[in-house]
Amino acid sequence: MSLSKEEKLQLFKSYNIYGLTAEKFSNGRSNIEVVKAMLESGIKIIQYREKYKSLKEKYEECLQIRKLTRQYGALLIVNDHVDLCQMVGADGVHLGQEDYPAKEVRKILGEDFIIGVTTHTKEQVEKAVEDGADYIGLGPVFQSFTKDKPHPPIGLEMVSWAAKNCKIPFVAIGGIKEHNLKDVLEAGAKCVSLVTEIVGSDDISQKIKKLWDIIKEFERS
């Protein structure tokens, strides 16, 4: 991808959908099938998040997804695995609170890679910014069940706080659905992630079209 890092980060600052893989919730479809449907529907950021596969399987899937994201002019962010991010030529890595610190990962990846950090509290947001993260994942906004040990919901008030105070872009995530998407946008989020709402949909393309319609209508208003 020939975009500069700043051009890539602009995707996080604009009204956008941040796509995630979650094969466990994908109704029997593979991550590759789901990613292709997301890309065909205009999603420009894909995070590969897969907890239940071997490293070899993750590597092979990421190679295929990297090829697809290049084909569609989209970004690939790899969850957790700094080495996998490097090996497949991804655009960046996303780190959880139990992963390596962002400032140490930066020493390995350098300035050209995007680093995202999951945050749940104001203190974690401020620490991520201080450590040099490029964006944060903020959530779960509502109750979410995609993780084995879900964090309690942070609520729309935290989204509003981040919109006013966070110095870097943020992705609102966790329990966001078609019916509450507008509430999240009204709270100040621009980039949003709807995991099971998309991957678990009977018709992914149609679902994403409805989500884009909500976002575009909000932008116009």
C-alpha cells in the first residue's frame, strides 16, 4: 500500500467502520470469506483477531488477508502478535492491556507501523497516548460477549469524554449494533467497530450497507 502513515491514520479520524475477524461468531464462514465481504462493502480497516488457532494457521490466514487488503486498498492490523505483523507486512498491530507496552513495541516496529491499544479507563487512555500509541480501541461501550472474560461496559459517557479529551483517534467498540450505532455517533465516536453485528449477519453486505446508511445520514445531519 503506497499511503503514508498519516494518510492511513486519517481513516481512523474519519467516519469509518473498523472491521474485525471473529470466526467463532461467523455462522460457519471462514475469516477469509468474511473479510472479503467486508472489503467488498467498503470497509477500509481490518483487524485480524483470532484467539483459537495455531500460529501457523494465523500466519497463513494473515497472508491471504494481507493480499486481499492490498487488492482493496485497505489496512491490515494484527491483534497481539508483533512478530506476525512484521512477517506478513501488515500496517500495524493492536495491543491489549495484558500485552507488551506500546512504547517497547515501537522500538521493535519503528515509526512507520501503526500501533493501537485497547483501553477501558481514562487512565489507560492517557497512558496509551503517553506511550506513543497511534490510536486506541475504547470499550466495551455496551455489554459484549466476544471475549472469554469481558470487561464491564464503559458506557456512552466515556465515549463523550474521549471525543473531547483524547489526543489521538479512537475506535469505539463493544456491544455496538445497528439499533444503537447512532447513539455512539452522537456521543462523539467517528470510527466504530461492530463485531458480531457484522460477522454474524446472515447477509454481511446488506448489514454493512445499513450501517453505512446510518453513518452517512448522521454525517449529513
